[in-house]
Amino acid sequence: MSPDEFLPILQARFPQVEFRLDPLNPQALIMSASGVPEVFGWLRDAPEAAMQYLEFSTAVDRPPDCLCVVYSLYSYTHRHRLALKVDLPRHAPTVPTLSHLWENADWNEREIYDLFGVFFSGHEDLRRLMMPEDWEGHPLRKDYSHPNLTPRPD
Amino acid sequence: MMRQFPANPDLTVEEFELNMGPQHPSTHGVLRLVLTMDGERVVRCKPVVGYLHRSIEKMAENRTYTQVIPVTDRLDYCTSMTSNYVYVMAVEDLADITVPPRAEYIRVIMSELNRIASHLLWYGTFALEVGATTPFIYGFRDREKVLDLFESTCGARLLYNYLRIGGVSRDLPEDFCERMLAFLDEWEPLIREYEDLLDENPIFYNRTKKVGFLSAEKALAYGVSGPNLRASGMARDVRREHPYAVYPELEFDVPVRTEGDVFARYRIRMEELRQSARILRQCAEKLPGGPYLEPQPLRVVLPEGETYVHLESPRGDIGCYLVSQGTDKPYRCKFRTPSFCHIAVFQHLVRDCLIPDIMAICASFDVVLPETDR
């Protein structure tokens, strides 16, 4: 199934959650944060979706207001892929964890927390993964500054 | 947790923490495992990564699309070709660039040669972890011959920087195919020799059989891919499921085993060596003439958009999620690397193991730390 086939099914199943197609990414749907984690639980367990595999999750910082968390799901049964994007407010990005659905989400979320400062509520062990524990700031944010980080000359 | 020692009620025993790494010869880089032990048994394991974090994704945002290619070499230095490949494939997908057929074949040849080089390196170090020193010499001896082929093609033996947006940086040397076929003729019978060194060895057998069992269900939940997933009974290979480049025209098998233990992961990789050789022979036969590069401007400007592409590296499913904002630099470049998932699975796998088993398990997953930490 492609994202535009998923869209009506998800809209009918979760009327309280907003879904729309992503104009930039033909593989993706944009959804509101209120649907996490129910929508993901359904996508994993429903036989028509059967997304056994969380390929990765990551984030994209879009200043000034938006921080977008991206989840890429894949089904080995149907060989289809769906990316789900959740836009969060940049000043206080919080989204429920998916670590109870896929063990893989545990480290992916720790990495996003570390590099983007997204808080995953319900995560049992939300510590920095890549950077040292006492590091200040979240390096992959666009406004992150560090003395060693200078633009490359042309 | 303190409890009474069964043999002597006057004594108590308790769990203790043991730090393995980051500088430890069997962690293949700098991986730290914080182990909670009950006597000789592991109760809990917490892997600590990030010692090799070079902020590759941040660096990519500061470079033009072409300048990112040498950075991807450093993702996984045992298989730079596939790291190059997944990145240029993402750029080409976004820019809608068609690669000349000769370049597609050259890329497949390089990926498969790199798979052989990577598996040979793995074979040597894996055997070393379980106590056999001879295979190390055999594996490295033959890996050198593959590196010679790379050197004659692009001048480098480790970090190739060979692929370009739209093709490859230079054509194959004139006698490349003959030399590659000569290597394959000489080397292919040696795979049997590698196996003879380990397969029937009772020590090796005891160290690897029924050690580190990973079920298919857990493997999926942890995002395990590549040979490690195929050793757990799932016949999944990106080259087969979502064929890219010229793989649909090539014949090869996807080896699968159902045991899910260290031995199965070893057997899968040995079989993959044969399949790679088979693919290479077909490529040498079918290699078309024509241009090897669809020339691109030095500053490639991509249209606004995003894409996710993935391919089968020697370690598993490597992917690149690329976001462009219509400029000459990536807005966001995320690499989904197989070893990242493979290390996370240790916390589950090494429970109730002995410490020597950890070495065997760790080696059998073929983790490469720079790829995890990026």
C-alpha cells in the first residue's frame, strides 16, 4: 500500500488524529502528535499494514517553529514502506515513546533526544547516546553553535 | 542483590558490575559494555556507544553534495563502497539523474568486491575472537588481493571515494576484468579451505553452536538486517526485495539458516562469499561499454524534496534519508546504519551468557563501531 492508500484507512480508523499527504515526500504522511503511539500500534499489528520493522526514526529541525520527527516503517509481509512525520513545537518538543512497540525505538529515540532535544515521554532510559553525558546543547539543531563549528569557505 | 551462597550458608554472594571496553581487543573499535555479573553469568548488559561519534550528519549539512562523498567513506571503513553508494543513490534519486549502464555495473562489481573484502576481514577477526589464529592470516592474505584490485581502480585501498553523482570517478583499468576473474579462479576454491579450518573443529563448534540465539521475532523488533537476519530464518535481502542497479539481471541465491546462533551467522557469510563470486562473474561477462559517468556540475543543486533509499551492505540494510531545500547543500542527511541496530540487540542476547560467549556473539554480528556512532 502507498501513503495515499493508507490515508483514508487511517482517517476512518482514527478520526481524532489529523493526517495529510506530504507534498515533499511521496513515501510519507504527516500526522498530529496526538495519534502517537496508538496509530503505530495499529500499523504494527493490523494484518493489512503489518509493519514489523521500524527502519529508523529521526528528526529534522525546521526553524523557527517546527521540529519534525520522522518514523520510517517497513513491512516484510507486504513489502511496503510508510514514513510518518510528526510536527512538534520547537521550543518544547515532546512525543510519546514507541519503545514498547519496537525495541529498536529505544536507541533511536535516545539519539534524537541527544542530537535534537526531543523529549520522549514514557521512555524508561532517556539518556544521551552519542554525545558525552555533560554535553550542552543539541548539535543537530540548526541554531546550535560551538567554537569548532564554522561554515566552510567556498 | 545479595543472597546466600548455596554451598556455605555463612557466605553471601552479590551481583557486581564489570566494565568491558572501550579499549578492548574484541570489541572491534571502541565499544563499551557495562556488564552486571552474577558470578560468571551476565545478568544485564548495557552497551555504551558514541566514542567514535564524528558528527558525520552535521558535517554533511555544511558541505556541498559532492563534498559529502568522502565523508561517507568514513561511515564504515570496511565497506566504503556501499556507504558511498547509498549516498549517491539518494542524491541521484532526488535529482532524477540516470546513471549510465556501465557505471551501474561498475558499482555492483565494487559493492560485491567490497562484500568479499569485508567478509574476509570479518572471517579473520571472528575466528580470532573464538581462539583460532590461523584463519586471520588466511582471511587477510586474500583480502589484500581484493584491495589490490581497488587500488588499481581508484588509487585507494581503504577509503575509496570512488563513486560520483551520476556514475563513478574513473573507468576501470583495461585489464581489470581479466585480473578480477583470475583472482576469482584462484580464490574461490579457497573458501572450502576457510571452512575446513573451522567447520569440523570441535572447539569452534562448542564455542559457536547454540550460543547467542536470536529469534526472527526479536531480530525484527530490534531492526536486525543482513546476514544476521538471514541466519535467524528470514530470507530478506534488499538486493532481492527492492532490487536496485542491475541486480534484477543477475542470478544469485539468498542463503538462509534457521538456527539463529553464532554458527549460523558464520555459515551465512561463508555462503555469501560464493554468491558474490557468482555475481562478479556474471558482471564481468555482461559489463557493457559506453560512458562511466553522466557528468554533473561541480555544485549539484537538488530540487526541494526528500527521499529515503537503502541497499544491502555487507553488514545489512544501510539507508540514507536525504532532505533538500533546493540549495547546493543537504538540509538533513541521516544514515540508517545496520550496526546501530546490531549493537542494541546485545542487551537482549548476552543475558545468562559467559563472558567468552560475549566475544563470540559480538564478533558474529560483524559490528563496526564507526558506522554505529557516525
